Amino acid sequence: MTEPRDHPFVTAVKPLVDAMGGELMDPALAQPDDVVLTWEGQELLAVRLPQLSDSLERILAALERRHGVPLSQLDRKSKQDVVRILEARGAFSVRHGVETVAGALGVSRFTVYNYLNRENANKDNQV
């Protein structure tokens, strides 16, 4: 039998777990909040999901890698796009989300709220 870490299912889900900032572990070590994944009736691995605040930091880092420069160096339009992406991912439901995003973008909280209001007004006009 192959080791669980070498199992094709583990290989398939690892990039997703990594992108979420999760941790793969032995199912025997799973805690109540961990997600145990089963394959063909066998508990194959457990996934420990990150805290929401850690997820926001990972999303910001991924966006920075995508743009190739610190988010604070983006132009206004690009910063607005980043805010739209973050809103779609629920970044502003995290405590201090607006402050964290404002700091990463190098703008004020007021500016982030303006970007959000502009985006919501655009959505309302499209309906």
C-alpha cells in the first residue's frame, strides 16, 4: 500500500490546501475543528484550516505576488481591483479587515471604504 502522503488523492488536494494556508496531517492527530478526508472508506488525511486573519494575510501576499510589486505601489485602478477581489473573497468580514487592507495598499481606511462604495454603486447600476 502507498504511504498516505504519496497517495494520488493527497497529491491532488495538496495545492488547494496550500493555497488556503491549511496544513495536511495524519487523521489520528485531527482535532474537532479539522476536516478529515476519506478515500474509498479509509481516513486518508486531515486538513487543519487557517484562522481567518491568517487567510487575509495569505490572500494579500498572493495578490502582491500576482502583481509583482508591493500593493502600495499599484496605481489607483489596480488598488480598486484588489479591493473588489478582496471583497469577493470576504476579506472585509474579518475583524480589522479594512485596516489591514488599507495598510497593505498604503491608503487610508476612508479610501478603502470609498472603493467599496464605488464598487457597490456600480453593482446597483447594473441591476
